[in-house]
Amino acid sequence: MTKYNSDIDPLKQVMETVVAGFQKTTEAIQDLRDEQAKLELRQKQQAQAAYQGMTGSGKSRYVAELVKIEEQNEQRGAKARVAETLDLSAGRITQLLNSEKNRKNGK
């Protein structure tokens, strides 16, 4: 018959296991957040580069398309998110969306 070792505290073992698991989960979540931040930065840089390379009517249509994409995710605040991505004011986004060039080209 084996004798029970009273030096081992089962509650302490469980708590150590739970805490270790919590720490690993927290680290994994932080890694995902870091990766998401990198991807968002890359997306922002690409969007800004594309915008800067366009002419007036191209900018209007590009912004309209970005707003449409953002509205699919969440209707509310789509223009503000596009403005933030492109480092433009919300007023400039509205101006581009209401642009005569945008309407004139039938887009």
C-alpha cells in the first residue's frame, strides 16, 4: 500500500496549473493583438499610398469604395474610419463622396 504524501497540496497544484494556463492565454492574446496592429498599419499605409497616387476623380471613387467596404462591417462610423485610415478629415471624406467629379463620371 502506498502512503499518501501530505506535503503535496492539491489546491496549490490546481491553482498553479490554472495560473500558468491563464498566463499562456494572455500571452497568446497579446501576440494576436500585436499581429493585428501590424496588419492594420500595413493596410493603412497601402490605402494611403493608393489614395495619394490618384487624381481627383479617382480619389472620389476610391473613397466611395472604401466607405462601402467599411459600411458592410458596420454602417455607423464608416466615413470616420475611412478618414482615420487615410489621415483625412471627416469633412474631406464627405466632400469627396459628394464630389461633382464623382457624379460626372457616372460612377
